[in-house]
Amino acid sequence: MKYTFIKLNLSVFAHYGPHLLFTFVFCCGFELIHNFAVPCRNFLRWLVPCAFILKTMPVYLQYYFWLIAASLSCFLLERLHPWRKQQKVLRKGIWQDLFWLAFNGHFFGLLFAIVAGKLVIGLNSVLYSWGWPVPQDIVLLIAAPLWVQFIVFFLLKDFVEWNIHRMLHNVPWLWEFHKLHHSIRELDWLGNFRFHWGEVIVYKTLSYLPLIILGVDATVLLIIAVLWTFMLNLNHSNIKFNWGPLRYILNSSAMHVWHHDEELHGKGGQNFGQVLSIWDWLFKTAYWPEDEQQPKQLGFANQSRYPKGLIRRLLYPFWKK
Ligand SMILES: [Zn+2]
Ligand SMILES: [Zn+2]
């Protein structure tokens, strides 16, 4: 009886074996595809509403519209009134800089937003479990008028970024990231986008807490983002421009060009300002000679050892030779 049972089972396996094997392979394959498909589906679920919002939102409320406007206006100004007249439109490194514009302005920004979003949720749940306030709930400026929110956010962001920029020059391992921006030999508006993805992480991480606790309106955030893009594009443009008597408050292309001077004029460099120049004048890190118009050479010392290829530059601080 026992023998018959085993024999029966074996015959069942012999009969259904290929089907079982096929089902097993199919399930494994499905599991593999499923594991890959879930993150893709989640990404699409996140992306589709974003695309829908972009389609339905008025164009002037979209950052990309202003990014194009800022880039085009600086490009036109450079064509109309070039400062370094010998500098060509299709200068050396322009194609790679277009990659940095797309990568830093869009792809890495998107990736960073997804990863940072997950990290913030994790951080908030830890703070919540400790009974601590969540930074987004502090909202110091929520009741203030929009113009007050704008001024406080603007001043704090610019001062925090001035400090981070100084750190990028004075902390050796951070300087390895920032070298990419200083590898520019021919400065123009597009050079504004030549920076390492590691810098984005440093800026966003260090400025996250002081800025998030202010809790400003989304309109203020958009105005600040647009203003930053216009001003920083302008500061890198190949045009001779300063703000006249306001030069001690606002940064300009005539001042920022000295930040890219190969020769250092202070500890770690000079003119670390983003939109405002006032911090450099106040803390004596400003350098703007009366007798000279422009630096003799842009870049940094021993630049010949810095890689030129895209992949090597993307990995540079982690993979130096
Ligand atoms: Zn710098
Ligand atoms: Zn610069």
C-alpha cells in the first residue's frame, strides 16, 4: 500500500513535473520583474502627477520657464555687450557644460528630491518618536506678510550659502568637490551650472534646517529660486557689469570674475558671495582691485592634473589619481 502511494506520487510528479518546473521558473521570473517593476511604478506614480501639474499650471508659475528666460537673456546680453571679446560662443568645454546644465538643473535635482523626501520622512518619524517637534511644523514666519517672509528667507539663505561657499574653499575634502566649478577657464553664464553633484548635497543638507523652520509660502520659494538663477547667471556672464553705488550690497559679474582668479587673495580665496556682496565686505573677504579689470588667468593651481573627461569628473572626489 505504502509502495503504491509512493509510486503514485512519483508518477504524479513525472506527469506534472514539467508543469511544476515551468511554474517555478515563471514565479521566479515574475518575482524578479515584480521587484524591478515596483520601484518603476512608484516613480511613475510620482512623475505623472508632476507632469499633470506642469501641464495645468500657468507658465509663469513654473521654474523651467524662468530658467530658460534667465539663460536666454544672459546669452543675448553676452552677444550684445561681450566683455572678453576674444571669447568664442562655442568655447572650450561648452558641450560638457550643457550636460551639467541638464544634469544639475534637472536629473540630479529630481533624483535628490526623491531621496531627500524619503530621508526627511525617516528623520521626522524619529523626531516624532522622541517627542521632538518636526522642523516643518515650527513655521516661524507663517503669520508674517509675504514681503517679510521674502526678506528674512532671502537674507538667511544668502548668508548661509556664503558660509557654505567659504567652507567649500577651506575644508580640503569639500574643495575636491568645488574644484569642478573653478575649472572654468572662460567664464560665461553657462559656467554657473558647472558644479559637482556632491555640492548640491552639501548646500541642501547644511541649509535645510535653518531654512525649513521658517516655513515660508510656496510663492516666496519660487520668487527666490528665480531670483537666484537670474543673479547667479548674470554673475557668471561675459559682460562688464556692476551695480554702481550698490556694488557693496549686490554681487556682479565684475566682482565674481575675481572669485575665479587662479591667484588667491585671501584665505582659501575671495568674493564668496552669491546674490549679495555685503558679507564679503563686512567680513573682509572681498577683493576688487581698482587698477585691474580682470584676472590674468582663471582656474586653480595645478589644474593640469584635474581630469577633463565627464565620468572622471563625476567621480573625481572619490576616485583620484
Ligand atoms: Zn568658489
Ligand atoms: Zn562662480
